[in-house]
Amino acid sequence: MSTTNLIDKTIQFVKATLAQAEGGHDWFHIERVYKNAVLIAASENCDLEIVQLGALLHDIADSKFHNGDESIGPKTARAFLESEKVSPATIDHVIAIIENISFKGGKVERQFSSIELDIVQDADRLDAIGAIGIARTFNYGGFKNRALYNPEIAPNLNMTKDEYKNNEAPTINHFYEKLLLLKDKMNTQTGKQIAQDRHRYMEDFLEQFYAEWEGKK
């Protein structure tokens, strides 16, 4: 099967699988990550097909929506790729990307390294910051019925992986527990450059948010 046909089939599979997904983790999130990944890949020496497949399948079954089960995503992706007769080496690489892409509180070391993982991880993290990152964060907070902000609940910057997964703190805390940390965790030069502007946008948003909260603007 040609790469074009495989990517087209993968897109259709992801669209169908995520048809009822939460708004921050739906097909449009995948599409944005895919576009980011292709953009970054243009400046890197990489296997574009693996980047494309990794981006398209990275959130095929996010553990947040499956009782924390981190095995469902890789299993779902593997079953699809095997059904399309993709080579075992490519499948293993894509699965390794899916298994190692997540932030997980920022305290978990990756168990796998490749430029393709670097690219897809940067692309995914870019969608977590900036204007869309802000929108996704509050969308998920509303989905989980979390408070917008509570001055009495400070961000926790020392959470374990399990504490991070089960965190129910106000949405504003998530900026400090994840979003504002991502700029310095980017892997590629292109990712770092794009992250600078998106990071600055979040800082401006938070300044405005607190001013409005205090009735100063």
C-alpha cells in the first residue's frame, strides 16, 4: 500500500473512532497535531510516514477517558496498523511514540528515543499551549466540572504520575502544573521557536485573568 493510501485510511479510522470524543481530544486536535508534526518534520531528517502515523494515532484512546488504562491506545493502534499490513518495524516505532508521548506530570522519563518521537511530542505539546491550549484547558476543566480558579488552592509542582492523573485542582492550576512548563521541554528547533510566542500569549492571558479576578480591569 502506498503511503498516501495508508495515511488516508488512517485519517478515516481516527475520524470514526473519535467521533464522540471530548472537544479537546477529538479529531480536530489530531488534525492540528498532524499539521504541526508535518511542519516540524520538514526541518528534520526523519521518516515522514512514521511521523504522520504517530501524530494521527497518538490519542486514539487517551487513558484519561478509559479509567487511566494506558494500554488501550497502543492496542487499538497496533490492531489497526496490522490490519493494514504495515511493516512490523513501523508498527513498533509508532507504538513506541504513543507510549512515550504523554506529559504524565513531567516526572516520567521516556523509555524510547527517536527524532520521530521528538517531532510528534513537540507537535502535541504545541497544541497544549497558546490560544488553543487555553481553550482546550478550560474545555476539559468544564468537562470534569472543575472550578476555574481558587486562590486558596496552590498549584502542586511535585506531583507523582498517579497524583497528576487523578488531580482535580482548579483549571488555572493546570497552567503552572503543565502548560507553562512545556516551552522548556520542546525537542526540536522549530518546536522551540513556535512555543515561544504561544508561551508569551498564555502569560498575557494569566495577567489579564488575575486583573479581572481582582476587579482591577
